[in-house]
Amino acid sequence: MHLRLSLLTYLLLSTLYASGFDTADSVRLRQHLTYLTATPQPRNYQQVAVLDTVAAYINQQLHSAGARLSDQPYEVGGQIYRNVIGSFGPVDGPRLIVGAHYDVCGDQPGADDNGSGVAALLELARLLGQQPQLSYRVDLVAYTLEEPPFFRTKNMGSYVHAKSLHDQGVTVRGMVALETLGYYDDRKGSQDYPVGLLSLIYGTRGNYLTVAQKFGNGSFGRQFARRCRQEAALPVKRFKAPAWLPGIDFSDHLNYWQFGYSAVLVTDTAFYRNKHYHEPTDTLDRLDLRRLSLAVDAVLAALVEA
């Protein structure tokens, strides 16, 4: 198994280097995660000053990557919250949206949920900034207020962003939500499912990345998942299900569905695998940064080929 994974990794890296790609850097991912999980107070909606500091950090990292920057502030309960957007590729034309929320639920560090998604977003920015030419626009969006008490409300940063695209009549090729990407477990029985029978199809080892979408949401998800599987040096499994299945819409992509955009969730399956989800024990030391970097490489390859 380890030999096969090493060979796959070698072949992927060789292909990327031959194509002029750099690859994801686990050291950089660790640096981002260290910052995100060590803020003076947790990154929750009650700590607006902390969220503003994190937004500024994200803005600076996107700027360093060469992105065109924009800020999307909005008011909730008398407080100003903000989405941070970094754009690559042509200014005009259809867009591909990649997003990750930077807030946490309650008083916990949120390494996997969703420090891992934000770190992946920032590493994608660095790598996209090295692309000499993209045939379409890619917008990387860091959202706030994904977590309770705002989940499934119009106060979610992703709802604000998706609605703004709809109101402006922007053509969206597809949307990718990066959510809980860093937790892996090779042991049997480490992977749960909303329906037990799914273990017969997907297995009981939490050692893979998932690309999930709902039925009837266009061809983007199928194409994106196929590219991820083809390019990834870790297992990638596509999961397609009705929107009512618990977990299938538990992130920012749900708001793009509301406006008719094709959107997918890229995830380690969160609480179906990581039992430290929404707990104070969701810490950096529990994450597998090597496999997180491989997940970033797979997403990058799928984006560039989209």
C-alpha cells in the first residue's frame, strides 16, 4: 500500500513539474494552520476583532500570491463581517468559485473545521498565482458566519456572495467548497456514514477525500470529481445523493445551490470521520498535512483543467 501510494505520488509530482506546476507545500500549510489556531480568542462570530484580524491575514496572503483583491463587508446584528475575495485569470467572462469559511463554532481552535479549508485556499492562491495564463476567472473566497447560529440563514457569508453573483448576472462555471480537508484515518471502522449500507460501497477506512454533490446539480460536479480522481495521489471518492441526506449540504456550497449554480463539497467527511469535530480537541496535531497537501494538488489540477 505504501509503495503504491509513493509511486502514485511520484508520478503525480513528475507530471506536475513537467507541466510547469509547483506543488502544495505542507510547511506553508502548517504555517497557515498555526496562525489560524493560535488567535487570542476563537474565530467565532462573537470575536469580531479576531475575525477582522484573520480576514486581514487572508487578504495579505492573497495579495502576496498575486490575486486581484476585493472585500465584501456586510452587517449582522450591528456588527460588520466580511468576505475576502482574491481573483485570478481574466477579469471578464465566466467564473469558477472556490470558497472556504474562516469562522469556527464556539470556543475551539477549528484546525480541521475549517482551518484546513482556509489553509488549502491560501495554498491554492499561491499555486494559481504561478499559472502564466488561465482561460477563465477563478475567484477564491474566504467566508465568515458559516457556523451556527447563522448556518442556513441569509447571514452566511456564502449566501451574501452567491446572491451578489446572481444579482449581477455573473455566469458561474461551478463552485467548490473546501471544508474539513485534513483528517485521515487508515483504521477499519474509522469512517461512518449517514446510512450504514454506504459502508459497503465506500468502505470503513477514513483514508480518502470526498467530492460530494446533490442529484440534479449539473455536470460540473461529475467532471470535477473525475479530474480529481485522475490527478490525485490519494484516494478520491465521488458521493452523489439527495439534498436531504444529512451532511450533503453542510457547508457553503448549499447557498450556491439556492441560486441555481452547480456546486460541490470537497471534504474529509467531517464528523462522519473526525470525532473531534466542533470540539476543543480539533487541534493541528491531529491533522495529516501530507495528505492535505495531496488534496490541494488534486484540486489545483482539476481547477486548471476545468
